[in-house]
Amino acid sequence: MQKKIVVPYAPILVESTRSIGYSFEAAVADIIDNSISASATEVRVCFSSQAPQWLCVEDNGWGMSKDELEIAMRYGSQSSHDVRRKDDLGRFGLGLKMASMSQCRKLTVMTKKDGVFSAACWDLDYIIHQKDWALQFFSEEEMDNSIGYLYLKLKESGTVVLWEQFDRLQQGASQVQKAFDEKIELTRKHVSLVFHRFINDEMPKNRIPIYFNGEAVKGTDPFLTRHPATQPLSEQILRIGSEEIKVKPYVLPYINKMSKQDIEAIGGKDELRQQQGFYIYRNKRLIIWGTWFRLIKQNELGKLARVRVDIPNSLDSIWEIDIKKSTASLPHFIKKNLADIVENTVGRSERVYKYRGRNVQTDNLVHVWNPVDDRGKFQYQINRDLPIVKLLESSLEEHGTGLLDAFIKMLEDAFPYSDVYYRMAKNEANVTEGALETNDVYSVAEQMVQQLESIGGDVESFLKNMDKMDFFIKYPDVVSQIREVYGND
């Protein structure tokens, strides 16, 4: 047997790994992971959308020595099977390089540990020119004019990751600056959600502020845990060997109890349904969200249900967390436990709608019920201009008119919005229109015509407009009969 070491051809391998599927925001989040893992107490994302575009992530973590930097810049610097610190957010030892190079052609890392400065650079064009894994190292004097150097100069320790030469962005956008700005804004929102538990830690001393060009990012709490109407359910612990998975469900408040900021925090009113489901956290870092892992289907009534699942990094393999830390799979042996939790949580979400739901429909008919918009608040009100209401008022004495008005107001206020919405969304009941017997409808129409005749009302107009009233339109045979009997009088 012969053995030969076959070294991957650097220019082709690096270029191919750029297409692993990182989004811009996921790539930035991967760099922030390294900062948090290095015990940084602040993370600063700095950038310029003007040509030439650049982005750097600065932190005041413990930094690296030159040897440690070389290891960090090596592709596959750590095995996914290695035992990690419990607070480590990394996994494959590939994130720094692959995340960065997926977005740019030039990655520079400057770092300082115990006051000693080190810098290294992967430059794809240089690799192609050298036709080898040519990692460049620089002295502090060579980097003193570089973006991010000043931040590091003022720190005893820390790291700066600098991205330059955004070739794919330049190739794919006609307006590069606008496209870059859009990616930055999307990244800001992504970071505010993914790292919200670091930004908003219950213990102020443990909070890690993240800044975008000096502006603090506000953590986005997808559970609205501080909202008085949020329903936190009991936390449950699932054990796998010596490891624990913590599961805590939440039921969000009905939307009319949320402020504008609350609605934005949960992803917006239009996205509410898509954001229901599990929120999987690995060491407090959000990995995947908005899925029920096929335990149930997303539905209208369950859109207030969200389940927080905390897993340790020691269980990465059974959750099949990928390099980008953006996908995961539900382990088979805990499906039953989670299915029971989901059923209970979604049931709570349904009950919120059962008692709080509203629905509004409009058309061009003459309504018995009119939807009324009072500065964004909708209510169904009895149409006071209906002929039958006018006839009732004309047949009553003054005190009777007051009672009729009070009765109508009571009906309006007691309209079962929530129950109708609940049953329609649940699809558990056939809501039938036109359920009255034909004889009963005919009797109603006949009494109205006779009352109109007794007070000298406009019977002809009433007959003409019967098929425009949403009550009678469901009974065309009655309309035809009434017109036939009274139309020639």
C-alpha cells in the first residue's frame, strides 16, 4: 500500500466554501458568537456603505496570542466532537473563516492579548496568486492605519474582525450602497432577536451591549415576557443522560393589548402567524424559530403560542445543528414530550382567541349589522336605518322607543365576536346562513309591508330594495312571493 497526502487546492476550496449558504445577517451573527465566547462585555459592529464598503466587528474579549490566532484562522481549527466550555457558541471551528469569506474576499483579524498585538489576513486574490494556503501576518506598525486598529489600541485585550471587498454584493446589485444599507438593517433586526437574551439579561452585570455604528441595539423579546398579559406556562425539564433541555411555553397577549413596540417586537402583525412555534436556544443564543417541527401545522388559533427550548452545546449532534447555526432537527426521542407541551400551549392560545377574538367583514349590501370603525376599533352595530327598525320606532310610544334603543345597544355590546371568530377559525362548526324557515321569513316580510301600509309608508320602494338587504337576499323565493302578492296593490 502506498500513502500520499493530498492537500486540497486552496484557491478552489476557499472559493467553493463561499457558497455554503450563509446569509449576510447569519454571517455577522457568527462573528458575534466568537466575541461572546471570548467573554466580551461589549460588541461593536462598525461599517460604511459608501464605496469601498467595509464592515468590522470589534470586541473587548480576552483576545488571542499569535499562535492562537493562527489556529483560529486555520480551516477546521476545532473538531465538533471536542468537549467545549459550556458557554462556547462555536462548533466546527469554521465559522470565522467561512462566514466571513461567504460575504467578502478579504478577511483581516487583529487581536490583542496581554497587551501584545497580532494580525492575520486571508485574501482570496493573494491565495489565488500564491496557489496555496497563504495566510498573511502583519505587525502592529503595518496595521496602524487599518480600520478597527484604534479600537484595539485603546484596549488591553480584544479582537477586531474586518471584512473588505464585497464582490458578490457588487456583482448582484445595481445600487451597491443601497443594497448594503438594506443588508445592514436586516442584520440589525436579526441580531436584536438572536442575541436578545444577552442584550436584555435579567442581571444587568451580565448584559452584553451590541452597537451598530455606535447605536445600541435593543433586544427583541419574542415572548414579551415583561408584558402583563403574556401567559408564561410552567417550565419543564427533559433529561438526556446527564444533560437537561429546558422547555418553557408562552402565550402572547391578544394583539389589541399590544403596543406598537410590542407588535414590532414579535415580528409585526402580518408575521404573527409565521412566527409561532418553537424557539430553540443554544447557550441563550437563538438558533431556529417559527417552526413546530411538523408536530402540528401552523394555524390561525395557535399564532400566539411560542415555546422556548434551551439546549446545551453538548447536544449539538443530536439536534443536527449546522455550521451556520441556522437550522436544527428535533430529536426523535423527545418528540412525544414536546408534542404534549405543544398541545397544551396551543390550546391556551386558542382560548385567548375564544374570548378575545374580533372579525370584520364588509360588502355592498344594506346590512342588518354595520361594521363601524372608531379610530381603529371595530364594532358591529345594528343598522338604525333598516325599515324594520324605523317601523318599530314609529309603532312605539316615547318610553318604548327608549327601551328599543337600550335593547339594540345591549345587543351590539354583547355581539359574540370572539366566539364566532374562534369557531370559524377552528372550523369545528358549520356556520349556516339562511337558517330560518321560509314561512317565518315570509311572516317577517309581510308584517313589515302591512306596517308600512298602515302608516302610509313607501311600500313600492321597500319591495324594490328587498333583494339588496343582506337579510332577505338569502331568501329569494320569499322576495318573489312578497313582490307578487303586494306588488300590484
